Amino acid sequence: MEELQRIEQWLGPLLKHLQPAEQRVLARQLAQRVRKANQKTIAAQQAPDGTAWQPRKHRSRNRAGTLRQGPMFRKLRTAKHLKAQGFTNEAVVQFMSRATRIARVHHDGLRDQVAPGGAQYDYPARPLIGVPDALADQLVDHILQQLST
């Protein structure tokens, strides 16, 4: 996050020269790049910095003796739940609606109910959204490319 603040201080005066509509388009493009990168890391079951998440506990087996589990957060990483928006002064990537609570519990490693009215469980922290240094460099390159055209 410190890296993003330095980038904002450095590029802020340059971005002020763009028209508001151009600022919104650029912010939306940046937000979409961040969303796409975070969708890939969620699909790979990794934190944005590349470290693997702690594996989840396996549920009990069904009557056929098989586990019915796929990758974590399969639906949560879709564009329906993970929105990317661009405004004149900021680019926002956030979870929407009911997905916000689920994402916050897993991202921060909070305590929550497994099922409505069910047992409580301390979920391990599994960071879902972030901007690693490599992505920040790509975003700066994209901004400079847009400013030079």
C-alpha cells in the first residue's frame, strides 16, 4: 500500500491534466486490471503476493463416499461479485452485496458461523485482494502509456 501512495503522489499532478472523462476511463481500466490479476490469484488459491493459502478443512464424505468440494471462492471471484469501478479521483475494486461479508471474513481471518444457526469457526486469513509490487509497476506503465498518447 505504501508503494501505491508514492505512485499516487508522483502521478497525481500529471493525472490532473486529463479531462474528467479521461480520468474515469483510465481509472476503470486500472481497476479492471487489478480485478483480473486478483481473480487469477484467487483461482490459483494464492494471496496476491504469491504465497499459498492454508488449505481448508475437508467436509465429511457423502453417502457415496466422495467429497463434493471444488476450489475455494469459485463464485466469489466472478465479475458479478467482484466489481471494478473507475471514478475521476479513484479506481475501486470491491466485493458487492452478500459477498462483502464472506470476503471480509476470509480476507481478515475472522470468526463466523459455518452455516446459518450452525457452529462458529475461526477462519484462517486468506488475502483475496491486493496489489503486489509487480502489478503496481504494470499499472504505472499503463498510466504512462495512456499519458503519452
